Amino acid sequence: MVARVTRVLFVDDEETVREALHQWLTLADYAVATFEAPEAALAEIDERFPGILVTDLRMPRMDGLTVLERALQLDPDLPVLLVTGHGDVPMAVEAMRRGAYDFIEKPFAPEHLVEAIRRACEKRDLTLRIRRLSARTDAHAIESRLIGTSRAMETLRREVLDLAATPVNVVINGETGSGKELVAQCLHAFSSRRDGRFVAVNCGAIPDTMVESELFGYEAGAFTGALKRRIGKLEYAHRGTLFLDEIEAMPLPGQVKLLRVLQEHRVERLGANEAVAADLRTLCASKVDLRAQAEAGLFRADLYYRLGVACLRIPPLRERREDIPLLFEHFAARAAEEHGRAMRPLSARHVQDLVEQPWPGNVRELRNAAERYAFGLDRLGAAPDPVEAGPQPLAVRIETYERGLIEQALQQTQGNIAETMRLLDLPRRTLNEKMQRYGLSRGDFIG
């Protein structure tokens, strides 16, 4: 029985071979497309392609090993069959080691070729069915990460899953606090790179003089103070995902070097003579329009087009007000559970107030408000309302008040620890201990 996947792409530089194979496979009920140029066949392939690839090993324009490598970059699970001459068997075995599905040695009987293609198509059919099932599972799982029932959030979740299934680089646009890093984490978690590292870098938080050492790493002795080798973020993200937040803040010299890494998939540490592999997917986030920045000469246009193969826009909270009560309850309930507190029910008046607020800080601001509510602090730094909160021990009131003061200072300084220490007159160690106790993270307050 012929598998449901029946499309076959065949690449060979000899016209007579292409014609013969087209005839054999058409008689066997396969939909065949033949190509003299490998590039034309590769243009047909993506992770949804319902078929397989068959290619000759020795061709003048591009050899079969290169075709195999490029095809597997487009879809690592694509069955690729190689047609080889007798003397090419060792090379074909090497191709199998690199991921080829099978090889067929010339001369071959048509029945032998058709049988090999049938097995490959069955494998492809199984792969695609598993992916469709996984996509349905992912659609359910992503709802617990990107929360909301609005049409805007339904669209965003669908776009994230669609892009996660591809290898393309993505630029994520959104206002401060809208959840750009969370979207990037979802793009990684639902991608084929999910088992690799997710490496996040805030470009706006790195001094200009440290950008290269932070991203590219360095060898011992590369500069004063470089006492031992350090692996940079680009190399650390090998076979995973690199997330560059506030990419617009990266200095132009760093943009030049980053572009080269993305083009060559190799990175050279400062002070090194040889480059190492850097197979990574790049996700970027920006609060500004990068295309406009590139057109104005404030951002390298060639880097923008390399990074922005696809773009995602995260809607601000004011464009999806119907999601506010659900998000607020989610954050408040989670905070209450983490700290062993009972969750106070929301009144209709409270819900109306939440929906009507402007929320310039978006989801981050809403989450902070929900956590204050869970601690009994309806206003930042204020004591809990005794009627709504009920009687509470003095120690609990002191804790909630202290947490509110620290949170207020962090918001005021946008996560600047040194400035927060100055405002609260606290030593670094004491501030760190209190932030850890109250579940406060500096990253949540960076603008």
C-alpha cells in the first residue's frame, strides 16, 4: 500500500536519468518533480513538505553531500536518498553517518528504487503525523504560558507555534513589560532546538566596552585581566537559541561582528586564531521599529534583514483589556500559593478598576500589582485593608510592608541594585537576602 506521503523530488544532472526515473515513479503512483539544479529542489523543502528527496551523489553544480547537508538544515527529519556509483559506496556510507536515510547503488532495478522510496515515504508520513499531534499538544500547552482569551492573544499563540516550527530568525516587537522574553522562550520551547540552551542577553545592560567579550568570549591573555578562557554567549548557545533583548542598543562594531557570525555560523573568541562552530537560532527583541532604525542609519540594515526574517508584534495590555482579570487572578493566585497565603476573591468593583487602568508597564506592571494584592498590599507600600485582608499577625504585616518598600525602590531605580541599596540604606548582602525571601528579581524592574 502506497503511503499517504507520495511526493518525490529527484535531482540529477543527466536528463535521460531524470526522464527514466520520472516514468518509473509515475507508474508507481508517486508525484514526481525532477530537477537539474539542486537549488530549485531545495526551494521546495520546509518542515511541512509532504515528501522526500532523492539526489545523485556526483554532480557538477553541487555534490550530493552538500545537497544532503542543506536539506537537513531545512528539516533535520527529511528522508534523503542518495544515488551512487559503485566506487562511491564509502562516500555514501559517510553520508548515512551524516543523516542520509539510505543510498541506492547504480545500476539498480526500478523495483529496488521504488521499494526504497516507499519506505522513505512511510517514514515521512509518520514524522508529519507525529508533528501534527505534537502541534495540537503544543497549542494546549502554550495557553498556560501566553495567557489570555482575547483574539489578539489567540493570534499571537498561533503565530508563535507557526514560527517555532521553522528555523528562521525572528524579531519580537513590543512595549516595555509586554512579555517579549516570554514569547522568545516559547519560540524556543516549541522548536526543534528545545533540548538546546536558551541563552538570553540584554544588550542594553552591557557596557559598550564589554559587548565583544560578553558575546564572543576570549582566550586567556587576550587583554589585561583575561586570566583564563571564557566562553561567550554566542558559542554557549551552540545548537540552541540566542535571545538578544534590546538589540537596538548594540554598538555598531558589535553589529558587524554579529552579522559575520550569523553568516558563517562560526565564532572567534578574542585573542584566538581559529573559529569554532556556532549553530544557533537568533531571536531579538526591541521596543523600537528596527526597520525604521535601519533606514535612518541607526542600525545596520544588512543585520536587520538577517535577523528579521520574520517579525512578531506583542499587543500591549490596553489592546486586550478582556485578558486583564484572568492575568491578574493568575499572578495573584500563584504568589499566594508560593507564600502559603489564602487568595482573596476579587470584587466586581476591583475587576472594573483593573480593566480601566492604563497599565503603561503592561503585563509586568499588572503582575507586580497582583503580587501586592496577594500580600495584602492594594497600594504599593501601604498597609493592607483590615476589612478585606482580615486580621493578620504583626510579623506578616511587617513582611508585606517591607516587601512593598523594596519593590517600590526597585521600580523607582529600574532594577539598579546600587541605587536601590542607597535609597533603602541597606548593604548588598542584606538586600539580596530580602529580595530572595520575597521572590523579587532585578530583571523584572529593568525598563
